[in-house]
Amino acid sequence: MLSCSLASGAAPIVGVGSNRFATVATKRRIGQAAYWQDVFGDPAALPGSFNDLFTAASDYAKNESSKPIRLYMWCGTEDSLLPGNHALRDHLLALGYDLTYAESAGNHAWQWWDLHIQDVLRWLFPQTEVK
């Protein structure tokens, strides 16, 4: 599973699990494997599924009727999921995606997402001032 925030020029790209997230997963700690299984299901079923960002990116790139999209990724250098973000970044670039990638200090916590969403908004709407 990857923690990167992905946004496209058209709309956010989000892989979500079932509605079980609201009831079961919130009772567990994010660092527990059971939390992620509650959100995304059996990890063995991830490859090739709706929640597999690598497969989704490959499938979209192969589809000749797909419109070009721009993507933005940011990850904190202290985030335990940084290696997965590097792998996805490299995969997207190898597929020819127009990717803006950034990383800086931070871990997998709300304060960093809140700070860097401003960068995403400036990227999505370059003519608009973000306060």
C-alpha cells in the first residue's frame, strides 16, 4: 500500500476500500497490519486489483483512448512508505506520465498532508493564490 497523495489535472485519483473502513478500521491503529487489511482487504489479493496503483497506471497508459493526465506526488522522507512511493514514481515515469514528484521532511501524519496540500492546489490551479 502506498501513502502518496496523487492528484490529476482532472480529478483526484483515490483507491479506497469498502465501507468497512468507517466501522472496523478506525478501531485499529494505522501501524497495525490488520488496519490495512480492513481498509484494502487481503494483501494477497492486491496485485492486479482496483487498489493496485501500479496496475491501474499500466492499464491507463495502455488504453489508447485514455486522455493524457498530469499527476502530483509528495512523500515525507521520514515516512515508512517512502520506498513504495519511489517505486510508484519510477513506474509512472517509465510509463511516460507527466508527473510532478516532491519529497521533503515529514512522516505519515496529518500535519504534513495539511501543509503540502497547498502545493497540490498551486499545481492544480497555477493562476490562483493559495492562502
